[in-house]
Amino acid sequence: MAESTPGIDFPFTVWDIANMERTVSDGVVYTVHYTVTHFEDGEQVSAYGSVGLEAPAPASMIPYAELTKETVIQWVKDHFGAEKVSEIEAALSAQVQEKLHPTKASGTPWLEDNLLVE
């Protein structure tokens, strides 16, 4: 069943920034905590992670107050590289597909009501 929301094409994946850790004296961000959420056919799954960052060269330093979510998301994606970003997104899509079309379940056949789909 394809989801229908005007202006939104399904499936899609959203990267977001949950938090950042920085050095107060110079504003250098050294850890980024991120989430990745995949939406497909009325289901969604999410992943959370953290990446450590190297201090930037002084010439390329963006003042902390001028950072945008988009910039920091790009830092996270650059940290992983395009191939790993694709792998993360594909893994989340596979999790949604498992929710939609389960291949594993648990329970006992004599107690039909206790069958649990994993």
C-alpha cells in the first residue's frame, strides 16, 4: 500500500541532528549525535548514532553560532562516505520491509493467539 501525502514522495529517509558536543572556548564541534529515519508504506524505523570529528583547519572553521543543521548533517554523511550512507539507508529500508512482510515469527501452533511476528 503506497502512502499518499501531498508533496511527499514515499519512501524517503530523513537525517537529523540530535545533539552536538563542542569545546566552549573555540566552539569546535567534536561529536555529533544523529538520527536517521526511514518512512515507507505507513511504517517507519530509526537509527541513532554518534560520530567523532577532527578539528577543522582554522581557515575552514565555521563559527558555532553560524552552523546550520544542513551543514552538520553533511559533515556526518561526509564522515561515512556515500557508500556507507547508502548502506545505512538500505538497512533501514530492509527493516521496514521486514515489518511489512515478516519472514520470522515466534510462538507455538497449539496456542494460535500467542504467535508473535518479530
